[in-house]
Amino acid sequence: MNVQYKKGVIELCILSILCKKDMYGYELSEYISKKIDISDGTVYPILRKLKADGLVKTYLSEDSGGPPRKYYSVTDTGRKQFNADSKDWLEFASTISQILKGDDKNE
Amino acid sequence: MNKKEYLEELRKELKINNVNEIEDVISEYEEHFKFKIEEGLTEEEIAKKLSNPKEIAKEYAISNAPINKYEKGAKTTGVVFMSIPLTMIYILICASVIVIGAFSIASLTAGFCLITTLNIAGLIPAMPYFPALILGIACLGLSVIACIGTIYMFLYVKQWGKVYERWCKNIINNHRYPSLSMHPQISKKVSSKLKLIAIISLVCFVAAFIIAYFALCISAGSMEPWHTYNWFN
């Protein structure tokens, strides 16, 4: 599948995952690369962008007993953005799949 | 490429692309190597699976979009000057919320006085008790409408303040944050309840006012009861 297709939705996927649970960078990266075929490390620049946009924030935590890890969590703005974007995306995806399957009812 | 070479290369590319907080980025990739090594991969394998440093640095450069300091200063000054007249207008709007709130309290007091025949400082005009009671109910209805109006205006004014603040921030920071809605978020349940209460109070007010007027006319035996009871002298 075309790489550009994927990059557009990874932001949305990250927000979706972080809405449910805070994760550290590597954990997120692995989680996504298990489901979507992207090269390792693609997620980190996207996380930086989301942070710069104020959609996610980071904090240090050492709950697993090891050295402190940088955790990512979603901000209120990020949650709002996710709710709006995921709705748009789902509508868009269902329209596209209707068109691709050829059962577009408008015809 | 081993870990050291990869990170060196990445650091170099990040510098070329003017990315901020390079060490922060490097530590993210160091972490990545550490986890992968724990999983049993060699440094070379890990580096091979990562995208090449040049591409990664470019991705960071996009997300980074460094803001020119002078530009930021100029924009901040512009926003501050623009805010001065707008703040004055905003204060006027805030004052109108207080006025409507005060009107609501005044109506409530008038209604209370009429119903309990409590005549504070002789402000309540003379009239028989039945029309006074109905007129009191009309005042209470008016008070509820004004109260709901105050709540709505307050929420809107608050939201507009936030919208403006976000808008200014976006001007200074190159549209970094999504803009906000002009409408405050009131849950559908609450807003439909408030609307229902407002409609009921409006009907109460209009009906009670008309009834009170006719009751006054009948008891005064004239279409202009205020003359009969000498309200304006």
C-alpha cells in the first residue's frame, strides 16, 4: 500500500490509542507497526508534530521500576480534535468503500 | 550501520534541517535501539529497519516549522494593540450580561413583594390583592426568562473570550491549534430543558400579565387603572 496513504491516518491512530491509554514512544511505535506496515521510527516525528500542535503532551514516569520513560498522553484539545477527525474519517472511509465496491446508491 | 553511526548520522541531518531540541529526538531513537536490543536484534538489523536518517530529519523539519523570532514579536505587538479596543467592547458586552442579571433579580424582588404584599419603601403601587398576586406571578415569569437569558449570555460571552484568545494564539504561532467553535458546549439535555423552562415562563408571563391587567381594569372600573389608583402621583 502507498506510504502516503498511511502517513495521513497514523496521526489519527496515535490520537485514538492515546485517548484510551498513555504510552511511551517505543510502545506506541511497536503497537502501530504491528498493525500497519510502516518502517520503524516513522511514529516518532509524528509524535513530535502532535506535541508541537498541542494535541499530546509528555511526562516522565518510572512506574515499571526501570529508568524514567517519556510517556505520551492526549490533551483536551487532542481529544476534541480526535472526536471531530475520527467522525470525518469514518464517513469518508465508508463513502470510499461504497464507491470502490460499486454499490454507490446515488447512481 | 551500527547504533553509534546511525545516531551520529541522524544528529548531523537534524542539524542540517534546523530541528529544535535535537537531543530529545536522539534520546527517542536511543530508546528504540535499547528496546530492540533487549528483544534480541543486532544494532545493524535495527538500523536497517529504521527509515534512513535523511528522511527522518526531513519529517522532523516539517513538524518543527521554526517560527521566526522577529516575526513572532511583531505579531505579538499587533495582537496586543488590536486587543485594546476589542477588550473595551468585550467589557461592554460583559456589562450587558450583568444588566440582564440585575433585571432578573429586580423582577424576582418585585414579584416577591407583590405576592407577599411586602411594600418596601412604598415602591409597589396600590392595587387590590388578586391582581397584585397575578402581576407578581408575571414578574416571577419575567425573572426566570431573564435568568435563563443571563445564563446563555454568560456562556456565550465566556466562549467568545476563549475563541478570541485561541485566535490570537494562532496568529502568533502560525495556526498551531485548531480554532474553537463560537457556540458554547451546552449538553442537548440541559439546553432543551432550559428552552422548555423559558417557553413555560414566557407563556406564564404573557398570560398572567394580561389577566392582571383585566383584573385591575375590572376592579378599578376603568380601562386605565393607573389613574384610579393614582400610581403616578
